[in-house]
Amino acid sequence: MRRMLLALALLGTPPAALARDAGAGTEITAPGPQGNLAGTLLDPDPRAPLVLIVPGSGPTDRDGNNRFGVAGGPYRQLAEGLARHGVATLRIDKRGMFDSRSAVADGNRVTIADYAADVRTWIDAARKRTGRACVWLLGHSEGGLVVLAGAQQPAGVCGVVLVSAAGRPLAVIMREQVRANPANAPLLDPLLSLIATLESGKHADTASMPAPLPLLFPDSVQDFMIDQFRYDPPRLAASLTVPLLVTQGDRDVQINPGDARALAGARPGATLVVVPGMTHVLRIAAADGRQASIATYSDASLPVAPALVDAIAGFVTARR
């Protein structure tokens, strides 16, 4: 199972248990390459806009939980919040993971183009099932890059919503992340060397590197990272022909408002919303600083930022 780049920001944080609430919607499937892709449809009103929620990096399930430290289902919380505004959602498990694990033999052997193809499959399946003319694509974190790639073919796409998405190439973001986390200090030189090697299109030999780098960057995931490093998110945003909403929290220790401004600035007419206090997992931190931000990842009692829900609901319903 592909490791999560979020781990660079969370070294020293205990893993969280994964718990998906299957009651928050209807289980549906779409055809994958070898087996079915799985998702949850929450549809309070068949006349309402439908938002496809595409997960972030690594082993993140359709609810937004991740064994590297994210609990409480932030995507499920977002879906439930949007439902209260009358907005429908479809949140999905990525190919090769969780209930989509039979879609491919090896969930590590993927590309951004593969994930974008799955988004296109979900668009078709959702339109057929619900009768809607188009679907909104919402990508969180790495999912933002996926939906930007998927929306380059605009058929059936109402528009794009980016949430805490990178506005720079991934290698640049990763260097910033590893330098920002004090726990990475003993690992900084090998980490920076590893990133440079992958950025050049080559595999890095992690066998002699200190723990936990061999675990986080096994050879099996490096092709995916090399592929991801090739993408320039603002360039993809600039070529969109559908409406674009870019949202970002100002207490996010992984992605910052500058990324959001770069994405919104690349697409004339894009809407930018910076949510005060929001962290990378869509919740409000109690204070400024890294510790308070990271504390929101595993605190299942915290709701998704209401201002984020309001911004997304307002954007998609205004364009019906």
C-alpha cells in the first residue's frame, strides 16, 4: 500500500485507527480496470448539485481517515455538512485500496493519469445513476492534482473545487515540508537527497538510509512519486474551461495560502477562499503553530470548518 507523503509532516505523531461510518450514505460501485471501484453516495436532493470528493495522498480512505494519523472522517464530515445545505456528494476509495482494492492487482503501481481516469469513470457512473447532467470535482491535497488532470476533459464536469491543494510542483512542497518539521532534522540530508533523485526521474536507494525512510519511500512507490513530480498544478489550472473554486486554510502546515493564490491566479475568473484557522484536515486549530495544527488531525471530536462547507455549497449551488 502506497505510503502517505503526509508522513513527512507527521513524524512523531501516533497512528490513528481507521473507522468508516457506512451509514452516512449509500454504497455504490463503478467499473475499475480489474474489479470494482467503491464509493458512498449521499444524495439528499436529486435536483441538487453532486460533488465527487477525491482523496488526498497515500492510504486515505473515502471518509478521509489515514493510518498515519488522521481520524474522525473529515471527508464524511464534509459530505454531511454539504448535505445539510442540500448538496449531494460521492466520496470514493482509490484503486487498489480499501473497498476498491480489487480494481487493480497492485495499488502502488499507479499514476496521476490512472487516478484521473478513475475520476472520469466515476463521472459517467454518477451521471447514469443519478440522472445529473454534470458532476462537480472536489480534490483534497493530492486529490487536487488528480481532479485538475481529470477536468482537462470537461465533458460531464460542472466545475472544480480545490481544497488544500498544492500550487507548486510536489518536489518543491516536499522540500518545504521536511525543512519545516523539527523532527526531520536528523534525516534532513538524506531526505533532500532522496527528493532530488526522484525529481531527476531516477529511483533512490533507501536501503542504507536511516529509519523510517526505507518504510516511507520503498522502491514500490517511487515510480508514482517520479510521475507526480512531473506535474505543474498552476499550468493545469490555467487550461481549465470550467468554473474553479480554490480553498485553503491559513493554519495548514503542509500547504499554504500562497499555493492557493498561485492556483486561483492561473485561471481567470477563479474564486479564492482562505478559511481562517483551518488546517490541512479541514478543521479549525485552537491556536497558531505547528503543534496546534497537527493536533486537529487525530481529534475526531472536531468538526470540519463551517466556513469551508459554506464556501463550497455557495459556489456549487450558485452555478446550477
